[in-house]
Amino acid sequence: MYQMIGGDEREYGPLTAEQLREFIAAGRANGETRIKKEGETEWRPLASYPEFSDPLAAKSSASPLLSGPVPDSGAMSGLPLPSPTLPSGLTDPDALAADALARNYQISIGLSFGRAWDLLKSDFWPIIGVSALVLLTMSVAGAVYLHGPLLGGLFAYYLKRIRGQSAELADAFSGFTGKFLPLFLGGLVASLLSSIGMLFCLVPGIYLAVAWLFLYPIVMDRNIGFWEAMEVSRKVLTKHWWGMFLLLLVSLVFNMGGALLCGVGTFVTMPLGMLAVAYVYEDLFSVPK
């Protein structure tokens, strides 16, 4: 197992060798990325570990820009970050979408669920408890107008956990304290249009349901309106549509398996799937610290 220093100077791990190889293949780590093996005390460049020489060489030959010196190790190593020429915390919808689309990124289902599981294990009962409370509230309330604020708050809670920030129960309900209207309108419009799309041989509805998946975290994370957030999500996830669709399909299979355990298992599988989605969002829209 390994630990890694990301481009935001935060420590990530534990990571398996296979996960690090996937980081390299996705362009999210290179020879300058600092890692250390379990039991070691000194951080070393990833290139100094012979077990990663082949994937580094393959990535270097496939991407000539990565074969030379790395001009900015903080921007090039670790988790993907926006272009340094763009300001952090982008609120312009076109610039936000363009930044995410410009990243050399591919959705890895195994890596997304692997990181989600590691985070879930790290603080199991608080994450499960908060997730269960929000999802049960959503189920009991049943009202469509509550789904957007509840999902927005839950994604806000997950993103804080992913970013290593302090997250409390209040964060999971923060969709009611400032972003209620855009979350409500976004959830209502997305649900209505996706349902209409389902009437046309299902395909348009399925496409829209996946393409608008980032509506809620974008509204919570960026100061833009609900329609602009829907458009940013649609533009970015159209590029990654099949990867996200397969990730959601795997999540559905997990949830079906959880339902077989008297339904109790879904209290683990549902947060796991949503955390995996939140990790993909963070990969595509993260900002420098």
C-alpha cells in the first residue's frame, strides 16, 4: 500500500499499486508525484519505484508533453486540477465547462468505487448515519420539491469529506439554507424533462438523467443558476456519458444486492455509489488550494 501527495498538497491513501497505475494512465500522477510505501518514512518521486516504470514509460510515449521536465509539479502531480491560467472557483458557466472538458480524464469505475470505499471505511458510522437520515427523509417526504435540496446537501457533505474538511450533519441539510430555490427548480425541471424523455423510447430520458447528474453538486459548489448548472453538467457528462452510465449501472447492481439483505445493505451501497459519483465530480471540477 502507498500514500500519495496530491497536487493540492493533501495526503491521499492508502492506495494500492493498481490504483496508482490507474492514476498514471489517467494522467493524474507522473514521475514527479511524491509517494511513500507502507513502512517508509521518506517521500520519494513515483519514478524512483521500479514497479511503476512500465506504466510511466507507456504514458510518456503516449503523451510527449509528459516526457520532459514537469514545469509545475503542484499542478501536474496528484489529483487533476484546473488549468493554472484559469482562476480558482470559476463561476462563469462556459469557462467552468471548458475547464472540465479540457482535462485528460477518463472515468475509472474501479478507482472511483475504491476511493469511495476507503473514505466510507475511514469514518463508517458517521457517514452511514448522515446518509441514512437524508435518504430516509427523502423517502418519507416523498415530495419532489424536497429531493433537490436534500440531494444538494448530501453532495455538499460528501465533497467536504472528500476534501478533508470538517463536515457535520448540518452540511447534509445545507440545501435548505441558501440554495433551496435553484436546487428545487433544478430538481423539478430535470425530473420533468427526464420523465418526458422517458416517453420517447426511454433513450432520451436515460441520456438526460445521466447528463444532469452533476446539477446538484454544481449548484452547491459554484455560484451559478440551476439552468446554467444543468448545461455545464450536460456538456461535461456528454463527453463522459458512457463511463458515468456504467458507473451508475454498477451502483444499481450493488443496491440490488444490498436490497437482498432485508434492505439493510442499501444503507451502505447507496452512500457508496453517491460517493463514487462525488469523486468523479471532484476529479473534473476540483480547484487549486
